[in-house]
Amino acid sequence: MTDRDDITPEEALTRTQVRIKTEGLEAATDAALQLLRDPKAPAQAKSATINAIYRASGLFGRTDDETQPEPHEMTPEQLQRHIRNMERSLRTAATGADGVFS
């Protein structure tokens, strides 16, 4: 009987997720950087890798507003702006209108 025979599926999932977030992330980062440094690697592979790295690091979709303070640290004006943005997002989600002319 191995150590793995005594764990529940939930424990196995948790253990696997931890390994993916630690060992897997490091291995994927090393492989991605190696690919990006390879002058013979196809441009499409490099582009996909760059996109993945940027997404993982939180650079895609990031704006300067993301460094905003927590609500309890906001001024009344910042709170109002944040509320307006959230209301606009809710309206957009409710109507499905997300285009430039919506």
C-alpha cells in the first residue's frame, strides 16, 4: 500500500494543484524562456509563448487603475468613480452590449 492509496480524491486534486502551481509553473517558465531564446524556434511558437507569459504575469488587460486602493482607503471621488465603473459593467453584462457603439 502506497501513501497515495490513503488519500481522498479531493486531497489528490489539492496535491496535484499545488504541484502544478509550483513545479509546473517553474518548468513551464524555464521551457518558455528557453523557447524564446532559441533563434530557430518558429515565430508562431514564440508569439504564443509571449502571450502566455504576459497572461500569467497579469500584464494583459492591466491598466494603471488596477493599482487603486482598497475601498476603505479610497477618497469619496474614487469611490464614486469605482461605483460608476461597476454599474457600467453590470449594464453591459445585462444587455450583452460590449461594443464601441453600445
